[in-house]
Amino acid sequence: MGSRDSGLQTRFMSGNEAAAQGARDAGLAVAAAYPGTPSTEIVETISHFDDVHAEWSVNEKVALEVALGASLMGRRALTAMKHVGLNVAADTLMSAGLTGVHGGLVIAVADDVGFSSSQNEQDSRVWSRFAHLPVLEPADAQQAYLMTRDAFELSERFEVPVLLRLTTRVCHVKRAVQLQPAMPRPHPIEYRKNAERWVLSPGHVMKRLEARALRDRALRAEAERSHWNVVTPGADRRLGVVTSGPVSHAVREALPDAPLLTLGMSAPLPLALVRRFAASVAALLVVEESEAIVEPELLAAGLGVHGRSLLPPYGEINARHVRDAARTILGEPAASLPAVAAQRIFTRPPTLCAGCGYLGVYYWLSRMPNAVVCGDIGCYTLGASPPWSSVDTVLAMGASLGMAGGVAKAQEKEAAARPVVAVIGDSTFLHSGMQGLLNLTYQQANVTVLLLDNSATAMTGGQNNPANGRDLHGGAAPVQVDFAKLVEALGVRPERVRHADPYELPVFVKTLREEMKASGPSVIITSRPCVFTPDFNRDLPLVVDEDRCNGCANCLDVGCPAVLTTRREQQVRASGKVVDLAWVKIDPQLCTGCEICAKACARGAIAKPTRRVIALEPA
């Protein structure tokens, strides 16, 4: 578990930072990832290590393949991704489970338990069973550091990729981490040609399946004796708990006197160890996040266990959940909780930033209710929320283009077909949108694609990508994607490739309407840098002329958080129609001077100040 020698260095680290440090201390040579919360900081931290090659790959599948290539040459490699990223890498993952690895390879996958920043919640331990890979599950940053070190040794000893299964609670929570002396940097394992292993043709697969079966048995024996699978004795043996990962802390808080089996190496499942533990207690409860995976395996082995039926079916499990489950099993009355007065909490839903180039795009899309707008994964997902409510679908990375093609083809022969728009960002387009556009042009689907280029992978923190001409470290990259040339190469006719400034509302909407009326696929490229990138230039904040403002509230429809309501009222027109009016002011600390709200104001009540306004730059 790590030495307590006071001479060892201690650092305050998150689980992501600890995993990165553990990889470096284990002799990491190559790290590749695509940014995705909650995993992003792993490779961001590794990028500061001078002796490691670190890169943002264009997607998770490529990142895994980069790591596998480094492993093939006998170097230790790591790839990091969030849970949905592992889906993207799944094709390669399944084959890597057959070929195995040469140099140690760790796949750090961060499951967003509680779906705080993801379109779904899933349990990556399922992939370990599917691909026959061992899993290490740290419960906190200290274990993330130590397990990452061990994972490389485990990977090389069994010639298998190792899944380091993290969760949001581990990734982002910090604690004091006691570091160990760095391991001696391993000599690269010599590469020798071996087509029967590395070329997965049908004629070679049988031998690899046989090798995998032998490896599975060896890994199961390893799990049975792994020091990461720990039994903690308890005085109250009426109920024992099998758990893994950070939820083990909630179990210990809820049941301090119960015996506990914590599975740090949770796959392959150490069944003999669990049987011995089960024999020492009267009843057995399995507490795991987020899917029931260990529980059905134990039931299939003939062990009587309690689990998912007594615990929340999704989200994080806390100590109260565990206590309630234990009381049910033991036949004890439910705890009576003290009455707590409901508190009125001011909600702050997520919104786009002041000055974001997407504001103007969604301002106009919200005024086209007949259009079907297929959205994608990124900041622009927020277009589905008020005040715009203009996005109809958000499914997965790159899915906007394929879904839009299906929407268009489904109504192709209808006289009153609804116009179809696909919205996708620059990084998402490079990640998995290019194939969708190629399919649109190949099928000649009548779709208008809005390619929103903000020069960053913005939602995960503004990381660089091949579109902005900078590498992971911020230096000049050897290539910068020209989107106009790229979409033409994918089959869009040159005259149907348009550029539009999203700040220039009249020009943008004219371009959008023209392309929506035309037949066949088209692409409108909107280019404005993210407000948090070095390319963004702030201007003087705008002001509202109260004498000219009539309360029409068009500016509020832009959705900029810098536009604040000062008062509201209702007026009854001569026709009897009730009209909601709102008067506004502009927060000079937030306003970037982009003038989108000014262009939405028909009365010209929003303008640049006649005298200089002092506004502090945001931190």
C-alpha cells in the first residue's frame, strides 16, 4: 500500500494528477488521449513531463492505437479517456484483448458516475469482461498513484492492457499523496516480427483465443492473491460488504463495524476469496457503482447476496443509502430523519459565455421553429436550453450529421419537408464528424451543416486541436486544418461551402436561409475564437440607452449572461393581446463588446459607450 517513511515526498493531488505521476514514476514513454471530463487532467499533467511524449489525438480510438504502437515497440504507454470515449475506442480495444501488448499499456478510463458532465452514465467494467482485461479500481488519489505504478508491471507480466477504472469522485477530489521513489526506467522490450500474434487474420485468431484463455486463468489466480483485494475485519459479522472504488469510503462510514472486502483488482473476480469472506459473515451485501456487475457474477456462482435491489439504480451511492440497505437486510426499522425545512435555492443553469460565437447562431435558429436541428457534443449542446430551445437531438460525438441525414431522407419525397440543420463544433467534427459529412455528400442528403469553429476543444477546457494550428503545449503545430478545403474534399460542392461571421447577425441569417432553401448538402463555417482562448480579443463593454429601450426583450433572446433584467411588466395592446416586456442593463464585468445583442436590438438602444467604461478583465 506504500511506505510510511517520513523521508518520502507528499503532494496534495487529485486522482488524475496522481495517476499521471504514477505513470511517470513507472517509466512512461508515450501518452495519448482525447480530452473528456473527468479524465482530461491526466494527459494535461503528463504534458509537463519533459521525458514523456504526450499528445491530444483526434479521438479515443486513435489515442489507443497510438499507445498500442508505442507498446509494440516495447515502451510503456498510457491512454486516457472518459467512459463514452471507451465506446469510440471499442473496436481497437476488443482486438487488443486478443493480441495483448508488448510494453506495459494502461488504459485510464474515467466513469462519470452521477453524469455531471456526460450524456449518459455507464460502467466501464463491462468492457473488461467483454475484452478479457484486468481492472484496477482506486478508491482515492493515493491508490490512483500506486495502482498506476502497479498497472504497468501487471500489464507487462501478463502481456495484457490493464484498465485503470477511475470515477469522477477519484479524478477530481484531492488528498495528500505519499509518493514513492521512481522506478528505474525500464529498457525497451525488443520488438520482433510475429505476424501470428499481431496480424489478426482469421487464420491467426484461434491461437490468440487459446492464448487469451490461458491468460484469463493466470489473471484469475493473480486476482486471488492480489494485495489490492483487502479484507478489513469487523466486530459485527451479521453483515459483510463486498465493494470497490470510492464507494468503499461510504460503506466504511455507514457500517464502521462490518467486515469489508474491498476489491482493488476487481476483474477477474477473485471468486475463491469472496467465498471465504462470505463464509465468515451471516449475510453479504454488494455495493458497487454504477452497474450491478460483481453481484450477478456472485449470484451465478451460487452465493446468496444482496445488492442493486436495495441501492439506487444510478448515480453515486452515499452512506445513507448503505445504512438503509443494511437495515433492510437485518430487519431493523428505517432510520427516522429529522425534518428539514425546504430551502429556496437560486438555480444557475449552464449557459453560453458572454461573447460566445454560438449566441448569434442559436438566436437565429430559435427563430426557425420549423427546422429540425440535430445537435452534437460540446458547448453548443446548450442550444437545447432556454432561451433558445432550438436543438432537437443530442446523442453522441459526431452523431448530428448522420442523424440529420436520416431526418432528410425520411422526408425526401414530401412536398412540405422541414428544413434540416446539423450543428457541430470544430473538434467534434475532426473527432467523428468527417465520416458523417462524407455520408451526407455520398447520399446527397438535403442538410445544412453549421460547422462552428471556435479554435479550441472548448467544453473540456480549451485544449488545442488540429484546427487551430497549435500542439498540446501551445506551440506551432506542423499542420492546421483548412475546413473549407477539408469539406470540399469530402464532397461538398465549392459553391455550397460558405463562411459567415456569427457576430454579424444579418449576414449570418441571410447565408443560413439561402443554404436551407438550396438542395443537397451544404456547409456554413462560422469562425470566432472561444472567449477563453488567446485568440479572443475583448472590446469595450456595451451600455443600454434607457431612453431608447422599449422593453421588447429581443436582446434577452440572445441568451448572453451579461444582459441582465432590471424590471418586467405586462402591457395589454389595443387588440387585447398581453405582451411581456423587460428592461435590461449590461454587466460591464461580463460584457466582451461582441455587439450581438446590439444587432438584435431594432431600436438601437444598445451601443458602444460614448465615454470609456472601466471593466476588470476576468480572472
